[in-house]
Amino acid sequence: MRFTITTVSALGFILAVVQTAPTGPPPTASSVQRIIGGTKVNGRAYPFAAVLNIVVPGGVALCGGSLIADNYILTAAHCITDEQSGAPTSASAVVAGLGSNNVEKAELYQASKISVHPGFDTMSLANDVALVQLKKSAKLDDNTQIVKLTDSKIKDNQVLQAIGWGKVSNAGSVSDDLRQVNITVGPTSKCREAEPDFKDQSGPTICAAKNDNHDTCQGDSGGALVYSDGKSFQLAGLTSYGFTPGSTSTACGTSSVVAFYTRPAYFADWISKTTGIKKDTLLA
Ligand SMILES: *[C@@H]1O[C@H](CO)[C@@H](O)[C@H](O)[C@H]1NC(C)=O
């Protein structure tokens, strides 16, 4: 997982990063991801980017999300479920920030309902997708916009942009400002070696396995993997998890990390059913 929890004061980080509280058991979700090797986003280039603050035992977890309707944010299920039981987080514990790249300046929206994909598995992180319904619809303007899910075929060697507020280095802290990094998709062969269930880039996940020094990391979970058709940005993936095959290392950004992103278009039927929004409207 690529999310981080910080101590309670930090209302306003985007990607899920869990930092151990000074006393008591560590917070859940120890491996959220943040942008490594990226750059600050100039201007509000990704006006659909949402930061999620999730109150958890011992702190506040940070995750990313994307506004897909004026009252729905799409994110990773592992951001808003109990790590052990898989039970959805209470909506009262979730606040979304919209309208700014800076977590301190984002406009806050209280969640009213959390919907987690029924097939989400806390162990394998299969079906890592969830919806946050907002109590009040977001006001859409230049800084706050809806993103459509891409149904374009994503292929090996394609370059997509991951965005998030997560850790900027393995030892570092989360970022107050939204950052982006280029992620090269594939190769599928290496993804299959790491995750035998992985078939290709058109299934439930997109996989990136050759991004030395360019990666998502703790705090980036749930945030967008962005596709551009040259005219607009579309949502291709949700930052989910990464690991080094054959190792217990949780480091991000090394040459051996294989990272997986939930592919939202694969889940368009569930998203449509859960939100009541037509699939045609959700897809680009
Ligand atoms: C990121 O990818 C885009 C599109 O492929 C490219 O134009 C840009 O130069 C890349 N940026 C970096 C820093 O590599």
C-alpha cells in the first residue's frame, strides 16, 4: 500500500501515509506510497485531485482521490477500510480537500457515505477501489473539476503521470504541495513474474515495473494515474501498492519495485451502480 498516517495535527496530506505514533500500536496501513523523483505541479493542472484526511487510531491517514462527479471521489479501498477486518471507515472520519494543490489551502468537504468494492481483499489488495460520497456537492470552477475515466487501452512503455501528496523520499516526509511523476507502464513480463495473477494492462490493474527513481510512495495511495489524449486529462489508474519481489523492503523508487494501480475503467459498472451515474457519463 502506498499510504501514510501522520499525527493528528496534520489535517491535509494527500496520499495515504501512515507514520507510527509515538506510543501504542502503530497505525494501520504501513506502506502507503508517495511521489519519488517527481516535481511540483504548476498551477491547478489536475483540478480533479482531492486529498483525503482519514482519522485512524493513532493519527490521520493521508490518501489521494479524484473527483468523478460533483459529489463523489474515487479512491483506493485500502485508504478507507480497516486494515484487519476490511470494514469501511466511518464516513464521519473522512474529510476531502479540493480546489488547491496545497493541503493547507484546500476547501474541505465532509464525507457522508463510504462505499468499498465488495470484492476488496485486505490481504491481496484485489479490487482496491472505493467511493467517498460528499455531504455537500463540490462547487465546480477552474480549480475544481470532474475527471472522466479513460477507456483507452494502456500499453507497455506508455508514459502516464502519477500525482500525489505523499512522501518525496523514503526517509522524507509528506508534501504540502501536489507533486507529479512520469510512470512508464510495464513490462508485462516483469509484472507477471511479480504477481502471477497479472495478465495484462487491460485487466483490473495497471502495472509499472521499471521506474528507477520515479515512483509513487507512502501517502500517494488512491491518487490518480493520469492519461492525456492531448486535449484533456483522464483517469487511468488509482495508486494502490508496490513491492520488491523476493524482499521485505518497503522502499519506493528502487529499480526492483513493481507497482500496481487499480484501473477504474475496469470497475465502471460497479462505480455506475453505486453512484447512480450512467457509465457513458463516467467514461471519457
Ligand atoms: C513526462 O512525460 C511527458 C509525456 O510523455 C513528457 O513530455 C515529459 O517530458 C516527461 N517529463 C519528464 C520530466 O520526463
